[in-house]
Amino acid sequence: MTVAILSGCGTAEVRATGEGDDAKLLSAAAERVRVATAPVEAEWSKSAVAAGTDKRSVVLVPCNQSQPGCTQPAIGARQAIEALGWKAHMIDGKGTGDNQNAAVMQALSLRPDAIMTFAIDPSTIQQSLKAARDQNVPVISSAGEKSDLVASSVNPRADVYTTTGSLLADLAIVENDAQVKALVLHDTGFSVLGPRYEGFVNRLGECAGCEVLEEQNFTAADLAVGLPRLVQQLVQRHPDFNTIYVDYDDAVPPLLQALKSLGVKDKTVLASNGTVQATECIAQECGQTATTAFSLEGIGWAAVDQLTHMWAGEDPARAVYPLGVKLITSENADQIDGMWDGDSDYRKSYLKRWGVES
């Protein structure tokens, strides 16, 4: 059951939680937290495809090079492409559908063998995707919505994004003894964030003593001004909150700025992506409690694996991101140098699977 709250912007509601034995839930949440903060083992598919000897040229288009969640996967893809002896070129999508369309059109002018986009929903760049199809240039969409507009759009899978949200809810339940009072901020500009947000609120919905006090939507354009103002309004409406969730780490600094302006501290602050800034903040106890991390560069290697499958005549959907999700807290943040990049040497494993290293 949900109860609506009148509000000036976005979506606002209190979510009534599910019924159940919260002692058992707390125990299960604690176990999931324990496993997710420990070393994560890669889960490789049985589908290994040799990369072949043809020299390829691939253009990479991240959604916005100023945001690590967009750029690090593209950097990973460039590493993989160059390790295969192919050529890579990167063009900034600059954060809007118009600019991303223009970037893909610019990519086509370079006459590549393939184009890879990162955190760009295919539905927002249909004009340039049609041009790519007309020119028989395959497009791989990584970290975007699943779509028939591109040759492949499978990585990471939606259930992996869901885990990044549900693990944060698990930690909130543990940190607050199954009495979570949460404020939730969801960016509606990236479709792949939907499963993450749903993973968080649905896991809280399993906890009878937990509740989402209010939810609000925002977009990346709001980070500098709109988001801090929104956080201030939420906190003033719900001074009894103990947890605040936002979809990704880049939104945490303005969020913490807003909390500081109100003299609010010692709250459970949760986000995702595992950026360097977030990991350092958690280690230094500067206000963020936890982040969930993919290996962002590993996403790029998985995207190149889709290309090797496609060019070998195999189903690219079999080339799945294998590196799992890491929960980064004060317990393990100081053990991570920079951005979490998996707990195994996946680069060597990929090259072996592609026939580059024995």
C-alpha cells in the first residue's frame, strides 16, 4: 500500500512496508552484507570466443566524459580494444540526447567497424542509430536500456543493477536495526537506474519496521542547484529520517552539502558506482556510509566481449559481465586503491578467452 503526499515537485509518497519476522530479515541482510563486502569471485560463462586476427576500428561514445560512471566503462573498452591490436577512438556524448546523436554521427564519419555507446539509451539517439544501420555499422549499447535498435544491449543485466540497490537497503537495515526511515532520490534520466532504485525500495518493503518517508525524482542537470535544495526540503519535512538514498555517487557531494547546511549529521547516506571520491569519502568517514560498485572498466571489457561474439557469429547476449557487485563500507574502503576494479585479474582472463594469451 502507498500513501500519497502532496509535494511541489517529483514523486512523493510513504511506502507501507511488508510484514514479516524482522529478526530473520535482519540476520539475512547482515549475511548478504558480509558476503558483498568480502572478495567477490568472478562468474565466467562457458562461452569463450577467439577474437580473430582481423584489425578492427571501434569508436566509443560515453554519455558524458565528465561523469566517471559514463567514462570509466569506455576507458575499459579502449584498454581491451588496444590489447587486441585494434584501434579505438573516443567521442564525448556531452550529456544530452542531441549531443549524443551528434557524437554517433561523427563516429560514423570515421568509417569504423563498430560503435559502442555507454550509459546512453538507444531510444534517445534513434536518428543516428538509423544512420548506422543504413551504413551497416553495428552499435553495441553498454549500460543502457535493452533495445532492438542496436546490435546488442545486454550488459550489465538488469538483475545486477537490482543487486546494487538491494545491497544498500540491506546495509540500511543492518545499520538501523531494521527501523529504517528513508528518503529516496531517483534520477529518471537513465533507464538503467530504475532496477537499482527498485532494488532498494523493494528490499526495504520486506522490512516491517522500515519505511520510505518520501521519494523525489531529479536528473543530472539538477546536481549543482536543484538537488541540494530538494534535499533541504525533504529533511525539513521529515526531521526523523535516518537514511537517505540517491542513485549514484556523483550526487552525494551536493547532498552532503545540503545536510551540512542544516547541521544534520550521523545519517546513513547511500549511493552507488564506487567512484574514487566516494570510496575515499567512506574511508575518511566524511559523510557517505556506503556505495555499491561494479568494476566500471570491467563493464567495458564485457562490452568488447560482445563484439568478439558478434563477429564470430555467436550470440552477443552470451557475453555477460562476470565480476559481480562489491559493497564498499568503512570496513573495506581503506583496502581499495582508487576505484574498485574487481577482485580478480579479469583482463588476463578475457585475453586468454579471446586467444591473445595462453
